[in-house]
Amino acid sequence: MAMRTRTTLSLLSLLAVTALAGCGSSEDDDATTMLSRADLKSSLISLDDVGSAFKVDESDDDDDSDQELGCLDGLDELGGDSNDPERDEEISFEAKAEPELPGVFNTVGAFKSDADAAKVLTDLGKAVSSCKSVDVTDEDGARIQLAVSSDTRETDADATGQMNLEAAGSITVQTLTIPFSLRFSAIQLGNHVTVVGFVTMAEEVGPEADALAQRAFDRLSPILDGKDVPDLEPLDLKAVDLDALMSAGA
């Protein structure tokens, strides 16, 4: 089960990258400042942010990219080498203890213009607007059932725009059913977009996802203003207690 849920996180991480790559380059030549790679890395959610129960996920996403998620697979079509952001950085985290959840990922991309960055959100919205549910069974017999919703609720009033995707349901393997939920938020600040995702074993997405989206905003915003990221209190996310989860479902 841990491997299967990590596979789903890896797919979502891949979708985050391809979503950023889905923005076509605009023709206007605005004198827009783009962050350096060093600044982009500094804007990413850090290990200190998520807390001591987590580690950096060093797994290769390419190993897991064949997992299917029904209508959410349409996000993968947003990518394209000719439409990549000028530069981007990413990081993923997983809990140290089995089942290595929650999983967290963060990708930040710098675009030539605000219009290019805004197109990321527009394209994401179009890709998920008709996706209301996922019900797929893979070749190993694992069934993923999710109710899907999306909205444009902004994490912070100073965000230029935002697109959120949420899915909640279960994964069933033989006679074992485990709750599963995820949140995926793309937040635009000018010509930059930060994408943050949260995957866990729970019947619905908790407040941790909102806290992570706010943290992604709080790290990128000051850097865009030419300032250092301020000292921020650790979020101290909690790892999934698999024994407690299994006992509750018994």
C-alpha cells in the first residue's frame, strides 16, 4: 500500500511539472524580472517547514509515472518542451515511517510574463473542470475511487490568482480499503507560479493542505520583493499512524 500511494504522489509531482510546462510563451516583451535558480530554490517549502517526521523524497518519478488516475490524466497533456517556464525548481517530501505518508511536493516556475503565468491556471482549470470522479482499477487489481472538485479560492489576498484541485476517496486492494485524499494548488504571484501538493491517507483533506499552500506563498512572496524569507514556525506535519488507521477500520 505504501508503494502504491507513493506512486500516486510521484504522478502528481509529475503533473505539477507538466502543468507548469503547459503555459505557452506570450509575444509581449514585458520587462519582467525572473527569479534566479538560487532564489527559486530558496522559495521552495523546506524540510524545516514540514517537520522532523519527514525526509526529502529521493525517488525517481519516472519509475512510477505509469499509474493512471482516470480523468486527472488529462493534466499530463498540458506539458510540452516548447512551452517550459524559463526556469523551475522542485522538491518532494515523505514521512520517514511507513507508509511514508503524508507526501508533500512543491514546484516553482518563473515565466516571461504575468500572462504566461496566468495561462497555467487557466489551462489547469480547463483540464479539470469536467473531472468530477475517478474510478480506475490497475493491472494489479487495486481500485482507486475519488470524488474530485476544483475551485479558485485564494490562499492569500495578495495572490494574483489560484487554482485548486481536491480529491478524496479510497484505495481498495483485495479486501482492504484505505482512505485516500489529496490537494493540489497552483498559486500565481505575478510571473511566477508555485504549485504545492499534499497526499495522505484520510477520508478528506485536512487543514495541513491549507497550511502548506500558505507556506508556499509566504516563502515566494518576500523573495519576489527582494527580501529574505523570514523565520517561519515549523508546520510540524504529522505522519500517518498506519496501526491506528487499520484499527479504526477494523
